[in-house]
Amino acid sequence: MDERYLGRALELAQEAWGETHPNPMVGAVIVEGNEIVSEGYHARAGDRHAEIVALENLGRPPRSDAVLYVTLEPCSTSGRTGSCVEAIIEANFRRVMVGTRDPNPVHAGRGLDKLREAGIEVSKIEGPLADDCLELNLIFNYQIVHNQPLFALKLAVTKDGKIAEQHGKPSVITGKEARADVMRWRRLFPAIAIGAGTVSADNPSLTARLPSGDWCPRRIILDGKLSSVPETGVLPKVYSDNFSKSTLVVTDKASSHTDLRRARLIDEGVTIRELPLDSEGSFSYSKLRDILADEDLTGVYFEGGAKVAHQMLREKALDYLFWYQSPKTFPNADAVKVPPLTDFPLPEKVQSTKLGEDSLIRGFLNFSN
């Protein structure tokens, strides 16, 4: 029964997929006499927390046998919306079941201790459902502990390790199920990043195209020489569509060679941040992380090509991998290769999902081994 009720709370939390940054997604249900009598979830940053929504939706004090199921340890500090722990104590719940503890080392376990001190029975779910509650907020969990944005890399790769049939031209690698899954993850991350070569080759929109409509994250373009910005003619979509003000270009320091291109971006409302290139003409991803943290971004979904993948691996500036494996092959000699999956230090236990004929392997990376 605990798994059933907490599973429902997890479903509720997912209703706010991608909406709560920099806060976590949280769902809550109130159970009386083995029946769910109220539900709630945290809809977006600044709104009421899941526990408070569930209490308000109940519309009366909980009964003496009431149990609260919540996917994340209730907050014990006031913040913008008040302390959930105090509200739970005041409501006099008999028991509270949580999916996972608060990952913030400053607060972890503190809320649960306060509830126990108030005489409320506190339990934590174990097993796969606990893993699901933790996994739900992978971006929040990383950012709150490390105080920097999570860097995740997405690669769609053929069976023989290629990401394109030839340089400078897009290739269809995965099927519709995998491509729909990419849109789902785009919707979760507050920002998406690509290199200049991808802009020139694919002219992507970088939106999450969903049944409910298009949604645009913050779009980060890594373009040291502004080579993706033509001096005349039509600009790529990321610089000229209805979401152009959501685009941020990271480029080398200003020079007379790029003045006209910069002016075109500024006219379109595109933000420009400077990051000097190194002697090899590449960006430092650790310094890029500082810039994006300064932009209040908690997570970035990189969809760059081979150059981005190699550079992030070389700097060990990568935290999470999404590897879409296709059964296709590109046997031609000029096909574009990426580092093999074995180069990415994934844990032994990874998330693996079948998506039509393709599969997704994903997980946190550990470069310390």
C-alpha cells in the first residue's frame, strides 16, 4: 500500500516536468482509512509546495489516522512559501512516508528529525521506488550539492560508433520513439547547448516539440568565431525565430572581424557572453560552467557533435550521459566518429530503456576512478 500511494505522489510530481527550476519536483497525497482523500504537487518555483497544496485541497483538518506520502523530504526552512514541516506538525499527521531525503547537505534529514521530535512516525520507502524518487530530480540534486549546473551530454550513435554519415550534413540515426524521448528530456532541462558546427549543419530550432506545443529552453550556442552567424542573408533559426531572445551565444572576445555578426545578434535580442578561446581554439568547459551558473541555469543538455564530446571528456567536464544506441551502421570512410561508450565512466548499474529499435543508456559519470 505504501508503494501504491507513494507511486501516485510520484506521478503527481511528474506533472510539473521541467517547470520547477531551480526547485525540485515534488508530489504529495493524503491517505485516510486506506483511501486517498487529497493530492497536490509543486507546480513551479515560487508556488506553494506539494504538501501545502494537498492540505489546502483537503479543505479540512486531517483525521487522526491520516498519513502523508511525499516524494521528497519536507522542507524545514521558511523560504518564500513557509516551512512544510511546521504545517505538517500543525496538521497532526499520524505518519509521514517520504520517497527520498533532501540532498542538500545543509538540510538533509533535518526535516525528518523535526517531525519525529513532534511525535510523528516517519518512514522512508526503499527499493526501486526510492530510486525513482531520487532520479526524478537529477538536475536539482546535482546543483544543490555542487552549487553549479549539471552538464549532460546527449549522443545518438550507430552500432559502429558514428553520429553522421559525413561532416557538415545531418543524418537520421534513431527512430521516432527515441526522437520523442529526446524532446521529453529537452523539456526537462532549463538549457540546451550546441556548437557552431551543429548550427551550420542542421539549422536546428532546439525547441521541445511536444503534443502540447513547442517549448523553448535557454539555447546556448558555443561559437568562438561567430562562424554560424552570416554577415548577410538569412540567419539560422536559433537567432531569428520567435524564441531568439532565449538564445545565448558564448564567443571569444570582440574583434573587428566579428563586429558585424555581433551587431546582427544584438538586433535580434540574442545575448552574448564572452569566454576567451585557448591556444587550441577551444573553450574551457569549467569556465563555461561558471558563466552558465552566473546565468542562473541549474542544468544544461548538450547536443553537440564529436568535437564537443571529445573536449568534455578531455576536461572531465561532464556529469551525465544520454547515449541513444541505434542498430544502424555508417560503413563509409568519411562518417563522423565519437568516443566509444567505454570511454565514458558510467557506473555498473545504468538506466537502460528500449525505445523501438533503439535503446537509451544513461547515468552519472565518475571520473575519480
